[in-house]
Amino acid sequence: MAIACAPAAVLPAHAEDGHDLWLRYRQVAASQAQGYRAQASQLIAAQGTPTQVATRAELLRGLGGLLGATLPTSETVTQDGAIVVGTAHSSPLVTRLGLDLGNLGAEGYLIRSVLVDGRRTTVIAAREDIGALHGAFHFLRLMQTSQSLERLDLRESPRLKLRALNHWDNLDRYVERGYAGASIWDWHKLPDYVDPRYTDYARANASLGINATVLNNVNANALSLTPAYLQKTAALAGVFRPYGIRVFLSARFSAPMEIGDLKTADPLDPAVQRWWRSKADEIYRTIPDFGGFLVKANSEGQPGPQDYGRSHAEGANMLSDALTPHGGTVMWRAFVYSNEETNDRAKQAYAEFVPLDGKFRDNVLLQVKNGAIDFQPREPFHPLFGAMPATPLMMEFQITKEYLGFATHLVYLGPLYEETLRADTHARGEGSTVARVIDGSVDGHVLSGMAGVANIGADRNWSGSHFDQANWYVYGRLAWNPTLSSRAIAEEWVRMTFSNDDRFVSPVVEMMMGSRQAAVDYMTPLGLHHLMARGHHHGPGPWVHGGPRADWTSVYYHRASKQGIGFDRSTRGSNAVAQYFPRVARQFDDVQRVPEEFLLWFHDVPWDYKTRSGRPLWDELVHRYTRGVGYVREMRDSWKGLGRYVDAERHAQVDAFLGIQEKEAQWWRDASIAYFQTLSGRPLPPGFAPPAHSLDYYEALEFPNAPGDGR
Ligand code: GCW
């Protein structure tokens, strides 16, 4: 017995645990290695600046891993297959080649196959060091995804200026809506202990072109602005700097009262203005390239300018004035809704902000969630996009899956992001897509950006599950270029993260691409929304009612009765449709023409309403709930058959998580049907199984320690 156990005991505890993300750099297949070696035989890369050092190190690490041998470095091209990386400043070869680096911008790059003294060479060139680093990651990605390195002629520069992660991390390491363990920021040990993990975080982000990170929760603690915490932030900024990532902090509006000794935080009070100016001066003395502030004000109990009868613009401008001398930016959130206004929460941000268009200073970006309610599995695009031509709007997506099954449900968010970005606002005629609103091209803005609420934590695999890494990845890639295809990005990610074997890649990409629709189906089909359990949002709670505010209940959103179901936001109802541009408004307003996926978002229809399939609404709901569960079952089966392409450890975890997802999808379906059936009073269509338990059973379930709840 003892002997039989011995080999297991000496095996490493972790085969592949996901820690390397998409930067695994495992050796390429033998069939490909020879070709690649001929294209990558020596590296010519300067190491005069921290960014150059990082670039060179990444290429040596990546190519070394992919080719299975250390790549020789040199000063000049001495053989075919050289790789030259740099800028006109760092590389005489780049200058000699006379490349057109004109419109690459500071962060862009080109990758081209050229001849240097008759020798086949690949040049990765940029105007600035950081562009060369981005180019290096792109070059590595070509190999990681099994693409040819011959006759390369690529040019890339980001479409959006600020590409940010928002960490909802508290200073005690609790992560609001976090499902990947504690915060990676170990504030207590900073600044003296700088965890090597911070460098890996920076590498991963730089590989996507993410260039900004907001370290602390928008439900902010003013302590993050105290000298001790600024020292800690400075240490992180020092790690991220070579990777082109600037740090931002969420600023608590009432900080002058909490960590200063003022009696007010009124933005028009000169003492308050002085306080913020001197705070900004202090921050920039500590962190010279500090990015600026992100602010959640007068929303969900946070302090803000309205506490003093001032507008959001007055609040934002006061912070802007403090940052302007240093070149900082204010990201002011538009996610506001008040207790008093109960007519329709979906209308509130628009009503609040549109009148302020043109009133914000030049360095203020308004950060708008993708939809008007709150990161639901599916929402129509936020009506603010296109409605504030004089104000740059940035997108806020949620990467962490607060409303999409936490870390255990396999839900690839690429299609959700893509659907929103491609939606046409018709603001300045056809083609005024959300992507073009936020990249500044619709209204000619210089500032532009995207924020993603991070799904990163201290778990070994960073994101709580292997497939959630794909959501970080796709977010970053779309922030770089919001017109990319989410399918193409999924494929890249699968190849880099798991395997280049097409027998694995195609079924997994298929699984991922349908997974978001499946979640919509088993949670909130046909435009239903915000039906999750109260507080922690884990699992179904369509029965949630009562409590402190109507718009924190489910019944507020589904409005189901004996007659029918849905929130009437048409011209006959709350008239939220009027916030869209006329073409879109007319379509959403017309129950016959509204895209069916938004039917119950905009319309209240009877249970026997005939849907496009020909089925009555009730039957269609049951059909969709059931279809969602079926999809998860198929994903699970499909994954089970793919074991031979993946390491056992990751395969087993994904398999177990799919098991959880299947169980919970069934729970969502059954609980929703059990509840809505009490109102529709209709039987299940033939062939559909009744819920496994009674409604009482589902209503009684409690999850007191569900992760991520707000505090
Ligand atoms: O999605 C909701 C969350 C809150 C969050 C808020 C916001 C940070 O439930 O936890 O608070 O949105 O975006 O401000």
C-alpha cells in the first residue's frame, strides 16, 4: 500500500492551476517549432529603460518557452530570423529602416517582415517604448495562436485612450462583488513588501493594452488618500509604470471632512477647493504620473455635491480643477438613482445628466454603465450614449459576474460587450454605434475610455475560475479596439490558455459563444431583469418585495400580475423609450417591432401574448428557461469529451464548475417557473417537467455567507 501511494505523493500539487493566465508560453507543437525557429533565431532589443527591460524580458521568456530554447541576443542582425524591437530612440536599426511610425500614437506599434543586409528580419517598432512592449505581446500572441510569422505587415494603435480596470477592492481586502478571493492588494504589507504578483498583473494587463487601474472601491474609503496609503499606492505605481499602466484612486467626496478637518465638502466652498488642490499636489509629489480620480457620488448612499445643493458638474469640476495643473483626469460615474424618484429607475441617469451636457471641464469623462439598470445579463444600451454630444462618455462594463453566476457559471461576456458596442444609437444618423460614441469619433472628442469592473482576486487562477479569465481578456482586447469580434477573441484566448488543437478549439469556442445567451435564458429571458436574490444576488429571487426601496426589489422590475408580465416603458408607460433617438425609440416602443430579447424590458404583455415563435408568452418563457438549462448540460457533456486536450487539473475544475452551473441553472428555471406560475395560473406546456420543489422551498433558501455582497 505504502509503495503504491508513493508516486502520487511526489507529484506536484499543481499541474496547471491557471496562474499563468494566457501567458503560459508552453512549447509549440514539434510540427511548428522548426518553422518558428527559423523566424526567431536572435533577439535585438535594448535594455536602457525599465520598459525596454520588461519588453526584452517578456520576449526572452515567451520565445524561450514557446521554442523550448533560450534565444540568443545580439546587437546586430547576424543571421536570418532576427527579431528587432525598439523605437527610433532605442534602436539604430529602427531608424535605419526608415519605417513610417507617423500615426501610431504613443502606444501603437507596427510589426513587419523586412530584410536587413539581406537577412530575413522581423521588426517590432514603435514611437515610444510602451508601443514596442505592446508590439512584443502581439508578436508572441501570433506564435501562441499558431499563426504564420512570414510576410508580416501589421499596424496597431488603440482606439480608446483610457483602458481601465476598476477594482471594487476595500482597504481590508474585501472585494465588493468579488468572487476570486481577497483583494490582490496587500495594503498592510505595502509599501515595504511588493508581491511579485503585482508584476504579473501588470504583464497580463499590458499584454492586452490596459493602461489604467483604479485600485480601490468606488464605494470609497477616504483613508486611501492619506499619506500612508499614498505611499502604498506609489509602490504599486512603481511596479506598473514600466508596463504603461497608471494608477487612479476612487475619491470619496466627503474626504475633506473625514481626513481633513473641514466641516463641509461643498464643492463651491473655497476651503474645500483648497483642500483638494493641496491633496492633488501631495499625490503628484508622491506619484508623478498619477492618473486621477474615479468618483461615485450621490448614488446608493455615497456622499456627493448634491448634499450641498450642487450639481454633478460642479462636483466633478472642482476635482478637475485640482487635477488640471498635473494633467490628471476625473472619471465621474453616471450610475445614480435616488430613493425619491420611483417612476422608473431606468430613466434617472439620463434625466440627471443630459441637462449638464457641456458643463463639465475638458478633463472629465462621464463613466456610463452599458445599460440603464445595472449590469444585467441583457440590457438595451444605455440611452445616455449619444445623448451628451459635448461630453466625452466612457463605457463601464462589469467583468466580475455579479449578476451572471459569480465565478462558477461559465458565461463568456464577449457577446454581451460586443452587442452593446455594436448597438446603433442613431444619435448622428445611422452608424452612430455605441463603440463610435465612446471612441470619440461621433462627436469629435479627444478623451475616450472604457472601464471594466475587475474580476481579479488573490485566488491562484486570479479570476475565481479558468473561464472567467476569458472575460478579463476579452474586456481588455475590446478596450483596445471595440470593433473586434468577440468570437475571434474567444478563439485567441482558448488557443493561448488551453490548446491550439482545432479539435479542442472549435467546440470550446462554440460553448463560450452560446454561454451568455444560455444565462439569459435560464435567468432572465425575453427582457426580464434584476430578479436575483436580495443583497448578495446569488440565485433567483423573483418574489423579492418590500424592504427599504422599491427599486431594490424584483417585483418592481417584472411587474407580473394575473394579467401579464413586463415593465411598460413605452409611451403608454414610463416612456423611458423617449430617451432614445427617434428611430430607436419608435422601434422599442412598438411591441411588434421591439427586438424580442427586450420584449419585457419595454412592454407589459398578457400571458397569452403570441411571441414570434407562435407560442404564447407563458409557454415561450418556460421554453427559454428550459433551453438555458439544456445548453449548460450540453456544455458539460462537450467538456467531458475534451479531457485529452487539457491538463487534468484544469479539466477537473471546469467540469466540477459546470456541474454547479447545471444545478443552479435548473434552480433558476424551477424557482422562476414556480413563482411566475402562481401569477400566470397556466399549466406547463406538454413535455416540460414541473419544478422539482414547491415555491415555498425556493423562497426559504438562504445564503448568509454568499461572497461579494455590498457592505
Ligand atoms: O451593481 C451595483 C452593485 C453595488 C455597486 C453598484 C455600483 C459598488 O450591486 O455593489 O457598488 O452597483 O456600481 O456603484
